[in-house]
Amino acid sequence: MSGKIGKAAYKPVGVLLGLAAGTVAGVIFRQVWKLTAGDGEAPSATDEDRRWGEVLAAAALQGAIFSVVRAAVDRGGAVGVRRLTGRWPD
């Protein structure tokens, strides 16, 4: 029973961490895009003036950054829960 309580208690924390991860990933992506492309704004998929390669490269970079940040935040949250409760959240 305590495992279910721990999982339920971690859900809201996980949601908040996910929102924070998305925000952090967005900031990192914009900075990396500025450095690599020399352009202040990443292309949108519907931007008619951008080439396919540029749009797809931006999407791939954004996805990779988001995935790494999200995994790091999720892992850090799980480690924090284990330190506080002695149990790993499932």
C-alpha cells in the first residue's frame, strides 16, 4: 500500500518537474540555436522561407535537448524522492 501512496505523491512532483524541464530545455535550445546557426530564431515547420534541412535540423536538435533535459530532471527527481523516503518512485 505504501508503494501506491509514494507513487501518488510523486505524480504532482513529476508534473511540476516536467514543466520545469520543458522551460529549461526551451531556453537551452534557443541559446544553442543562436550559437550554431547564427540566427536569433529557430525556424518553424510552417515557415515558407526556410529550407527543409534547416527546419528538420532545428526539430532534431530541439527534440534531443528536450529528451536529455527531461531525463536528467526525471532521474534527479527520483533520486531526491529516494533520499527523502528511502524508496524509489515507480
